[in-house]
Amino acid sequence: MNNPLIELYRDTWLLAVHKPAGLLVHRSPVDRHATEFALQYARELNNGEHVFPCHRLDRPTSGLLLFARDPDTASKVGLAFMAGQVARTYLALVRGWPLAQGVIDHALREHAADRRLRDEEQPVRAAQSTFRRLATVEIPVQVEGYPQSRYSLLELRPLTGRKHQLRRHMQHIAHPIIGDTSYGRTRHNRYFAGRFGFSRLMLAATELELQHPVTGEPLLLQCPPADDFMQVLSIFAALPPLFSQAGH
């Protein structure tokens, strides 16, 4: 089977890849029957040597995923994530036209990792995200109660690392992400699935910016959205540049 990961960056200590939507990063209670994981495919890219995920992406989220090639580097990058020293950027297609930019400061209740504990009340943690509107469109299709339907392309940045944070935050401000079967709007999800012939969460991790854990140099990693993601963005007449001008 072909390796579904696309290598984006490699040095002695780090390996960055594009993960397709639908692939788990590693074994998880989300699907105990899954047999394919980004971790095993990244190990193939690493000549069969162990790799260590530095962060997580939800199964339906595509995009930039960073692995360390040794435990010490993994520990350093993990500490940087916990300290808020890694800037993460995502693109999302959402229902409606939110403000041009804003901060979402909305605490989220944790999800119990163990199914046996899900009936017990979990702690609530502070959570902040920022958004910036990149493009808007109004299409002459009645999806809900209006003769036209509005959608926006957003740049999202989580400032904390709660589970499903961006998806839950966009639901909280009534601009859910298209294709989100847990927090989205079913009618809009069905419209896009019918129009394009496939269904996916329209959330993609596109940038990571951090200090290199070994060299100390600034490191900007960038990841173009997947082809199916870009296909859905064809609803916009024009798109702005999706990346900053700096490279890694």
C-alpha cells in the first residue's frame, strides 16, 4: 500500500508530514478497530526507525503533523507546546460571515479519554482561539431558511490545546465548520457532500512556527491544503494568499 503521508520537512531531529483527513495519528479509543495510523507511516518514512508525535490532529483534520526522530527532541518540543511557544495556524470553511477578526475566550469541558468515565463530570479548562476572515461568499442556494447561503474561509489559531478546541469554539460562536459531524450543521454538511461527491471536515493544519529544539533557530513549517480541501474552496471566486511570505 502506498504511504498516504507526504513528507514536508526533515532534518536530523524532526520530520514533518501532511496527514490526510480520516487517518488516526496513533491507536486511540476513537476507533479500536483501526489498523492504519500516521505513526506507522511516519516510521516508514524514517527508514523504519521510531518516531514520536509532537502534537495531535483530530482524525478528520488534515494537514501538518510534526514528529521528533528521538525521545529527547520529542520532550523538548512537547514542553514548547505546553508552554504556548508553538504557533499553530489552520484554515477552516465555516457557515456564515463572522466578524473580520476576533478572539474566542470560552472555557471547555474536558472529554474523558476512558469511555467508562464519560458519565462522570469532567473539569472545565480555559480555552482561547483567534480567528481572521480571509474570504466570504454568498451562493444562491437555500440550505436553511434563507434563499441564499453564506460561507467564510477563516484562519484559526488555537492559543490553548483543548480537545476539539477549534471545532467547539466555532460552534460556540454559531459559525460551525463545514463537514463537522459532531459540532456542525447537518443540512450544510449534506449540501457540500452532495455538491462535491465526498464528505470531509473542512479544517486543515497549515503552519507551525517554533524555535528549533536543538539549533535554537526560528522554524516555520508550511503545508498546502489537500486537493479535496481546495476543491471545496472553489466556491470562492478568488482566494487571498494562504501563507505568509517566509519559508522554513
